[in-house]
Amino acid sequence: MPGIYLHIPFCRKACTYCDFHFSTSQKQREAMLGAMHRELSQRATEVQGSVDTIYFGGGTPSLLAPAEISAFLEQCRSLFHVAANAEVTLESNPDDISPERLAAWKELGITRLSLGTQSFREERLQWMGRAHNAEQALRSIDLIAKAGFTSWTIDLIYGLPEMSLAEWDEQLTIALDNGMPHLSAYCLTVEPRTALAHQVVKRMVNMPGDDAQSAQFDRLMERMEAAGLVHYEISNFGLPGHFSRHNTSYWQGVPYLGIGPSAHSFNGSERRWNLAHNARYIASISADQPYWEHEKLTPAQRTNELLLTGLRTIAGVRIDQLELDALTQNRKAAEQHMQRGHLLVTDGRLVLSKAGRHFADHIAADLFVTDDRRDQP
Ligand code: SF4
């Protein structure tokens, strides 16, 4: 059990595209943090072995005061053996970055910052409904470097309406010129029940076509490769030594414990997910009522999860790790993807070619297996 994930379900503003679990009201902040501490204590016995990574995600964990972050870290250190070189990540928004906060986070043992930059353009940030502005986006990077953080990453979004290749190039240039050692780049997707989905339905926003988004993904890969950042997961690029250890474990199917509303956990055979509702999560924990659902994964589900997450990574999927024979069950589809040069078998692993990375989820879905169908000759 190397990873602990803490979901802090509060944000200053609701970004138009976001479907994560969060509330813009912090009225229940104290009760929420208390409930999360209680969950952590109650589930301590689920953690086997030393903890290698702790990840504060959300929501916006940088809204927490340093003392609140410290309380979680202290609790983790008292309940578990936290490795001396553990990676401790804090997702932070640029408007929460100040020299004082950075110094406090460093003192607490935060080793990695994940910055929700999204864009360096003012009009884009406003369109997304972000709480920060373009000046804060740039300044936060400068302050992080000055505070002595060597491991940090920024999030950027491409595939925006009417985004040109020149605009995307400009965004990447700004990030690289500022010494970015790691980038998470996400293509804008329209998630149901978001403000963006409403705007698209009302024709207030025209989403770009697949060709434009695909061209931006190609440009992203070219620029990162030229800058020496390794494309180690479909949306993630890092200089050697700067890959996210927490997320890499997750993509490799290593167990982790998720604390807080909506947080997911995985123990190697069972998946569990907490209520995605702040008030109900708090009330259930206080009343000692269940606040989660869970399911034991079947061999097909375990195989399909490995395919879905593993094919997105540079390491691919070890064929002998798959419990069911995905290549035999889906011989025709596998051969087609191989003939197109999108899917490769290398050293006993299934990996995607550069061209295949455009279709990672589609290829994984084509290889999905079912439990009730025995391997066919
Ligand atoms: S700050 Fe992050 S979690 Fe909060 S609404 Fe925006 S994208 Fe979603």
C-alpha cells in the first residue's frame, strides 16, 4: 500500500468544465476535516507496508491553512511508516501561492507541487471560470523556483474553442521558458452536467473538431520531445527523475487508500469509493454508518483496468500480468491495430506507438475481455 490520497472537497470558484467533487461553500470545512481525520484513523489497518507517496488532491487543497495540512501529515506519520524519501504532493492553484505559504509547505515536508495553471492567457482563464489570473499563473512559477522546490508540475488545457496551433505553441513556450520539469496536458472534454455542457447545448460555445485537437496533441508531443521531457503517460511529460510516483503507482495497479468524499481506494482485488456528497459523508462518519460502496473486481475487470491504464503509459502492459488473454479473445481487433502500426508487442509487453497514442482509450476498449467468454482458439 504505497499511496495515500486525501481529497479536499472545496474550491474558491467552480470552473466551467470541471466535474470533480467539490463545494464552493466552506461552511462545513471544520466538520469535513474532522471526518477525514476520523476516516484515516478507522482505516489505518488497511495500509500494508511503508507509505511511499501522499497526495493532497481535490478540489483545491492549497485552500487549507498550513496547520491543517500539517495535521494530516502528522496523522499519517503517527499511523504509518512513511518512507524517508516519500513523495508528498500538494495540488495548488496559482492564487494560493505566496512566499510565506511556499516556505510553510516546504517546512511541512511537501516535496512536489502540482499547479493548476491551465492557461497563461487572461481571456482563457476568465472563460474557464478560474479563480486566478494570467499574472498569478506566471508569478506562481517564479515563486516556486525561488522557494527552492525542484519538483513541480503544471496543468495546461488544449483543444479549447478556436484555439490555434500558434496559441498552443505559445502556451508551451511560456511553460518551457519558465523551466517546467513536468507537464500534465489535458484535452478539453465536455463532461455532462457541467456549465460547459450547458453552454455547448445552448450553442453558446462551439467545440473544436477532432482534427484540431489531434494536431495540438501532435504538436505537444513534438515540443516535449524536443525539450527532453519524456512522454511517460498519455497526458503526462516529465524530465527524468520528475515523473509522478503517486500516479505511476496508480497506473500500474498498485494499491492505494483514498480518504475523503468521492475518494476511491484499491487494495489489489477490491475497489471502494466514498460518497460524493459532503454533508452525507460527514453525517455518515459521525453516525458510524457506511459512507462507501465497494465491489470485488472480477478477473475481466482487473484485466480491463490494467489495459486501460497501462496502455496509456510508456511501459505499456505486461502480457503475463493479464489474467485473461485479451489478445486471443480479441484477435481480430488486436491484429488490425498492429497492422496499422498503433499497437506493438515488445519484450512481452503491449505498448502503443506514437501514432497509437491518439487512440489509447479506443484501443484499450477494443481489447477488453469478458468473464463469461473463455479464451477462444
Ligand atoms: S479548481 Fe480544480 S477542482 Fe476546483 S472547480 Fe476548478 S478544476 Fe475543478
